[in-house]
Amino acid sequence: MTEKQKEIFLFIQNYFKSEGVMPRQIDIANHFGVTQQTCKYHLDKIQKRGWITRLPGLSRSISLNLDSFHPLN
């Protein structure tokens, strides 16, 4: 897991705590100054690790899997 992917996961968690809704992919991309394609790449990797789940084609469909989050991995 890259440092950027850990940062993205923590951003998603903090965004939900402060806004009450999950961020959209564009929200994440804009926050980190990356393209949506790059953001999707990182979200795909995070999802493969089991840290999040997403429903294809739906906005704000990220769910956090906090039991699977191990930032040292």
C-alpha cells in the first residue's frame, strides 16, 4: 500500500465524519490534485486490499471496511 493510498483512505474517512456523506471520486481527485483516472487507479487498489467497497456507476457509493484497514500493510 502506498502512502498516497493511505492518505486517500484517511481522507474518505475524515470527509464522511465532517460532511456526513461519502466523497465522490471527483472530490477525492480535486483534493489530491490528481486526475479522476489516477484517483480511480488508487481506489481500485484500495478496494483490492479490502479497505473499501464500491458499487459501480453510483455516486458516493464508497463504504469503508474499517476492520480491514491496517495502515502498516
